[in-house]
Amino acid sequence: MKMSSAFRAATKQQDSTQGDHKGTPLLYHAAHAARPYMVGAYPCGRPAAARTRPRPTACTRPRPTRSHPAICLLYILALLLMVGCGQQNQQSSTSTPGAHTTPTIPPSSFKNPVIQSDFPDPDVLQVGKTYYAYATNAAGANVQVARSNDLVHWDMLKDAMPALPPWAQPGGSFVWAPSVIQLGNKYVMYYTARDMQSNKQCVGVAVSDKPEGKFKDQSNHALVCQADEGGTIDPSPLLDGGKLYLYFKNDGNCCGRTTYLYAQQLTADGLSVTGKPTRLVSNDNSWEGSVVEAPDMFKHNGKYYLFFSANDYSGVHYAVGYARCQTAVGPCTEAAENPILASQTTHQPLVIGPGGETVFQVGNQTWMVYHVWDVAPDGTRGDSRYMWLDRVNWQDDKPHVQGPTTAPEPIP
């Protein structure tokens, strides 16, 4: 699920499996899609220039002949009408047949998406009062990074990792799903790239002095590379009780194998793995199809919750679920109510393929960022995945995602 648009287009004829290696565009149509109001070509009447004898109207400016008070008053009224007419003309000139009308959003609210450009597999890191979001390659960057003070308004920054290590195949289309953690005064990023030796997707680790980069991978080999299981993708770290863990997925759906979500302990500096990986979850439920991916372990009230995405990333069946785990390395039991975040196809606006999630805490509120495909008003699925933001509330020790939301919501 981590490919750029260019890479998906290049490989869609070679791979017919579900999950992160399929990117065939799809069409989705609402049964009763609302048609936009068509504004007339001349909302204030035909232009004066088109008439045989121009005369003053609400859309043309009268010419006063003397400074009579009554005439001045009429002149002022005409100016007011002209302003209103100009505003109407301006709206009609920017209206496009088939386009959605954007409702007014109150100043204290926001509306999804919060990043309206290709920003797949988002990860969020808070540093003081500033937030950094990282994403799969796009717009010429190996690793995208954006910065915000409120989780809603984002500034795109330069490539967080402009140079790849010697073990990785050049070309940013293979760089997927970065995840960053702060360890002391360093920032450690785990990411996916194409291992040249095995020709599989594998996980690397890079370090920077600043959260925005530049991150550098000094190793001559991948950190985790399960080549015999199809490769390794979607890394995500967790610091728990002084111990550091890495979660990832074997890329089995690339080659007809079962996919698993794994946990493995890291060294204190986060640059090496120790021990053996432990399997936590596999794609053994019908809603998951042939893929489970994007693991993200989150600890709430002393309990462990493994969030993950499942099914074909390119379509309506892609969704988010979770499993309850006894420890940071399992065992884990998948929730009966899965999925907890899914597509919305019964009414406009359509929401297609929410997933690639990251869960994090701000004060007393839990949040989730995830990506959603852009969808045209006629129901055509686009090639970009936008970043969405929604609250996660807890009831009876169960997470409830308040989304996908398409109406204005209170700003964090």
C-alpha cells in the first residue's frame, strides 16, 4: 500500500495480488449524487456592451450629471448594487459544473482532509508545541514531511531524507511508510526501501539532529529484511517501560504468502534489533482479505492496543481494525467489532479506503491520522491519498474512531 503513483502505474500490469502492490484506478458512483446548482452565464442580465442601446442597470454604473443630493443618493445605491453584482459574477466565474460547493467552516473548526495532497501512510510526532507529519514518497521527495502548530494547518517542508543508503535501490518510488521517534536529542526514523541484494522491500533506520531532517542511514544493510517471507514493510516504534520495540509486516502478499504483523525488541539507541521477531496478528478474518499491514501499537490506561489496516489498499474494502494485546509483544486478540474505520459509499461525499493509520495522544484526547483516496464528484477514485484527522474516544476499554468525518469538527 505504500507505492507512489508512478510506481503503481508501472507495476499494475505485473501484480494481481491485493494489498500494497496493486494500484488500478477504480470508479465509485453514489446512487443519488447531488447535482450542483448551475449559475447562469449572465446572472445580472446580458452585458451592456451586447445591447443596442446601453442603459444603466444594477450591473452598470450610472453617470451623474450634477451634484444633486437625490442623484448622489441614487449613485451610492447603484454602487452598492454593483458590488453585490460583482460578487455574484465572481462566484459564477469560479464555479465549475460538477464541483462541490464548499461550506463555510467556523473559525474554531476544521474539515477533512487536513493535507490535501498526496500524503500516504502518515505518521505524526509531537516536539514541544509543534507537530511533524511524515509520509510515503511523493512530489519528488523520498520522505515527505510537514509541520503544524495545531494539527490542522500544515506547511510542507523539504525532503526529510534526500539521500538513500548504499543498500537501497535509487529512486524514491520504493520509499514507504516512515515513522519517527525521539530518543534523547536524536530523532530516529524507520522506513521502507527496496533492498538491492534481495530485490525485496525491507526496513531501514536513519538518524537526524532535527525532526525535519535531514535523516541519514549510515548502514550498509537493511535493519529488518524477511526476504524469505516476501520482504518487510511498515515499521513503527514503541518506547515502553524503558524498552524499545519495532513493529512491522512481512510483505507476503507480494508473492502469495500469509501476511503477519510482527514485534521485535530494539537496542536502546534504536539502531539494531535484538532477539527474534514475534508474530502478533495474521490475515485470518474475512474483512482482512489477503493483507494485514500498517501496525501501530498504542498504550492506553496500561493496556496495549495494536491498530492495523487490512484488505486491498486501492479500494473500498481497505479499513482499520485493532487487537488487544497482553504485553508489548503479545499475545494479541483481534477485536470482534472490527473494522472500526471503513469506507463510506452510501452517500456523498464518498470516502474510499481509509487506512495507513497512526494513533497518538494530545492531552486527554486520543487522535488518529490516516489517509483516504481523493474522489471526484462523479465518483471516480483519484491517484492521491490525502491525510485525514479524527478523534478516538474510549468506552469500556474499547477505541471508537469518530470518523471518517466529512463535516466540520472542533479544532484540537
